[in-house]
Amino acid sequence: MANPMLKFVNVPRITPEKRDAPDRTDDFGEIYREFAAERAAEQASRCSQCGVPYCQSHCPLHNDIPDWLRLTAEGRLREAYDLSQMTNTFPEICGRICPQDRLCEGNCVIEQSGHGTVTIGAVEKYITDTAFDEGWVQPIAPSVERAESVGIIGAGPGGLAAADMLRRAGVQVTVYDRYDRPGGLLSYGIPGFKLEKEVVERRNRQMAEGGVEFVTNCEVGRDVTFADIRAKHDAVIVATGVYKSRELGEEGADADGVVKAIDYLTASSKKYFGDDVPEFESGELNAEGKRVVVIGGGDTAMDCVRTAIRQGATSVKCLYRRDRANMPGSQREVMNAEEEGVEFVWLTAPGGFVTEQAVRNAELGQVSDAATVSGVRVLKMRLGEADATGRQRPEVIEGADYVEDADLVVKALGFEPEELPTLWDCPELEVTRWGTIRADFRTHETGLEGVYAVGDIVRGASLVVWAIRDGRECAEAILERFAAGSAAVAAE
């Protein structure tokens, strides 16, 4: 049989077709179309099957990428799916939202040789979507039910990955989450044009039908105590993520019209789900007809600017204090945003906010004299000497500031941990100087016996794929602990 691989010399790199910008900005549907079977096999065949697969080593989950690419090229999709899901709980999600340009694809050997990387993410997405369509994705059905139970606080990617593995092993799993549906960041933080919500809900249904109990609208420290959760379960996993927004100290930062990115994206996602969202209907968290300024240069900022375009903003500008080459967000997302009409204003930072006293709906007797944002005072920057991390430090250019008109300003400056020991009345829960939970990097166990922590609440704001890895590793550690306990009891 002829070798189906090593075709990168003759077969060019092709990505899935992308919807035209005028078409895709009318809705929140995903912008990339699905590969056809022939195109997926063709692109997979470009893999060089190199002896040292850097794509695999630079994937946080160490997915067996070369092997499932080969299986795809050979048309053995069922086997490709079986292999891909052995290391990744949610391959269809990672295939959509992972920054492949910085991870697997960015380290592809043929990319380094100038032939263009294999489109790993698009093939991964195609494999799992096909598996769902063909019914290959089996329900969770443990062969043996176990008596041990685990409580998981947070239904984001880290918590869900742990829940999936534990439930497959027969452990009784309860997931507590503050929101009204599972998914965390996947449901409420990532817009539908990157990750359609049915993709997440499909996995949520699979876990619920497989015996995972979800307790939603449940705020630990308010609706249930952390002590009660510990008392109820044999082990507890903290997977809350980091949701406390970094703030600006500039004058006017608390004015009406200056909003947090997490609030803005959550309101948009709830509207997408069909929920009643008063803050959206009132215009507070709706960009329609407004001049929008987003402050920040990460992936959250990219989600905000592209959401504002779809909501019908009259203009959308993104301020970032460094240049394009030094921004933390995905270059692919920047390109998509520019195609959709977003203007990036590089080397700029907010120096304060222009506000005006507004009297709104006076004819209806609803009078307000609250300060409302009408502009951002923009400081022009230049890159100076490198800091301790090696990045050039932004410096203000004196006397070059100006005012950018704005009706809605979205702060996308990153996230920090909430003060969990205080909120949960558990001062013995040890945290780092950054407020993240201190946990063993192998087992993910904290200093409290039987309490584990995974994902962003340990790492700080990071990638979904790292949270999935943490959740899987943590589940393995808990299963080993349960096994050791059972062996000890049997030996007595």
C-alpha cells in the first residue's frame, strides 16, 4: 500500500473555508465551515510523521497527533476518534478554541521548513464532530458503581474534565456551579462565533445522562458552605476559575457605560441562549448603535470587540499599550477582528474617562444625574527598555494624549482570583501571594486533606486546554487515593 503521508511537499496547506465578514457579522454562528471528508484526509496526509513530534510535546495534553492524523488520512475515522479522546476529554472544543498557532501547529516541523503547518485543529474538530454525527460517542456507562463521592466546585473545563473521568470510573460526582447551566467560561465567556453553545451543551447532556449531578445557581459561601461540601464528599475539587476583573484606577472608571468584560460577554451569551437579560434590553450591556472602545489586548478583548460588531455598534476600537507583535491575544483572532471592521489602536492606554451628567427619560419621570462616559482620554505610548520578563516596557509619550469618543467602554484587562478563604470562611485554605490556591503540581491536592484544586484558580488566567489537563490529572490522583484506601481496608 502506498504511503498516505508525507504529502506536504506537493499538497498545500488549506484551512477550512471562512464565511465572508459581511455574512458572519450578522449572527453568532461559527465563522469556519467544516472540512469535507476528502479535504480532512488530504490535509492530514501532509503530516511528516516526524520522529520527534513537536506538535505532541507542545500540546498540554500531549495528544497523539501524528497517529490520529495518519488514521484520518487512511479514512479510519472511528479509530482516529478513539485515539484522540483517550488523552482529551473535549477534543471538539479544543479543536475550535485552542491557540494552535502557539501550541501544536506553531511547533509543526514542516512549518519550520517553510511548507505551512498541518491544520491540526481543524482536523481534530472534524474527527469529533463526525464521531457525534455517526453515533460513535458513547454514553458514560461505568462498569462498576463505587461508593466514593467527589464534589466539584465549578462547572468549567477543569471541573468538567475531572467529572467525566471520575464518573467513567464509577465515582459518584456532584458539580456545584454559580451559573444556571454548566460550562463556565465555555458557556458564558467564549462567544458563539468561536464555540457554538450546542457543542458545549451536547457534552453537558452526555455527563448528566451518565450520572453526573449538576447543582446550578449555587454560590458556595452563600447557598451552601464549603464545610458542608467537604463533609458530604470523600474528596472535593476546587475548579472555580478566576472571575474577579482587574480594575482601572483612572478618574471616571466607575461611570455608567464603563463595564467589565465578563459582565458584557455573559450578558451576550445569555441572550444567545434565549434568556431574559434585563441589562442587555436596557442597553447597559448592549453595543447596538454605540461607539465602543475595548481596553486590552488578550483573547477576552478580541471576544469583546467581535461581539460588539455583531451587536450593531457604529464603531469598535481596541486600545492596547504595546504593538501588534507584542500583544498576548491570538494573531488569528486579530486578523478576524480586522476583517470584521474592528480598528486597533496600538501603543495606547487609557489615562482617564470623560463623563457627562445625564438626565435620562425625564419625560417619563425617570431622572438620573449619574455620570455617564462620553470618551476615553488616550495616552500614546512607546516601547522602552525591556522589563524582567524580557518584554519592552511601555512608556507614556508626554503631551500626546487625546480624547476618543465612546458611548460604551469595555475593560478587558484580565482576571484575578476571588478571595476564596474569606468568601468560604476557610482561612486554612492556603493561597499564594497572587491569591491563587496553592496545590501540588502533580496530584493537585491542597494543604487540606482531600481537597484538590485545578485550572485557573491555581494557574491564574490561562488556557482551556491547561484546565482540561489539570482536571484529568486530578481525577487520576483521586482514583489512586481511593484505590489505596480500598487496598488498606482489604488488608486489615
